[in-house]
Amino acid sequence: MVAVGGICEEDLERYMAADYRPLVSSLTLICGNRSMAEEAAQEALLRAWQSPGHGAAIESLPAWVRTVAVNHLKNDLRRLGRERRALHRLADTLETEVPDGPASVAADVDLIRTLSRLSRRQREVAVLHYRFGLSLAQTAETLGLAEGTVKALLHRARASLLTLVSQEGGTSVD
């Protein structure tokens, strides 16, 4: 039994076997996104693992992890809401500016609204790769990610964009 931080390895293994999946399922119901729920659960477990003497001792690991995970998820949802509102404000600003004519502005507004429906990381990768023309390696270096991560994010972004465009009756995305 190795104790690192606030919990021992045995406690963590018992928790993972009994409570991890129900936690992730419940968090997914809250936010509607399984990967976001998994990230919140993993962050909570990491904090439990690393919490030696920071505040009160962990008396009930399931309750503690659930509380930390929900708080982490709420913070993420608030951040995403702020990002989404900022993108909509930017889109509204572009609608009032007519530098290249109405068609160009409308295309930019559509692009911003469509990209705002991607995750932040997918949006960053797509913009750097397609708008700035950076290679996969340059995109990875700019974002401090592995090249394989950039490829996976780019693949997911393209798949999401294809779905969004086809749902809205638009043309195909190359």
C-alpha cells in the first residue's frame, strides 16, 4: 500500500473499481460531454492523490471526489460560456463592420459561429492549420502539444465541421 499525498494506492484502486464509471456517467449527464466529464473526474482524482495536508483530511473519497469533480466541471462550463459569449460578441461586431463588403462579413460571421461550436483546442488547431497555414509540426509547437495530438484534434475538428455543415444544409468542407 503506497500512500502518496492524500490517499493510498489501494483506496484509489477500490474507488476506480466501484465509483469511477458512475461518477463519469453522472457528470456526463450534467454537461452533455463525456470527455469533459472524464477530465473533471480525473482532475478530482489527481487532486485527491496529491493532497497531503492541504485542508481537511479526506474522510470519504467518493464524496470528496464527486464534490471536486462537480466544481471543476462547473468552472469549465462557466469558462466555455464566457468563450461562447465572446465569440458571439465578435461575430456581432463583424456584422456591423463592412470592410470587404457584406458577403465577406457574412462569411466571416458564419465561420466564427460554426467554429464556436468546436472545442477550444479543436478551434485553435483548425485556425492555426487552415487560416495561418501552419504545418502540423508548427501548430504543435505553437500550442505546446505533440504532433499526434494535433493530428487527432484536427481530425475531430474536421469531422465535427462536416456534421455541422451537413446539418445546416451547407456545402461540403474540404
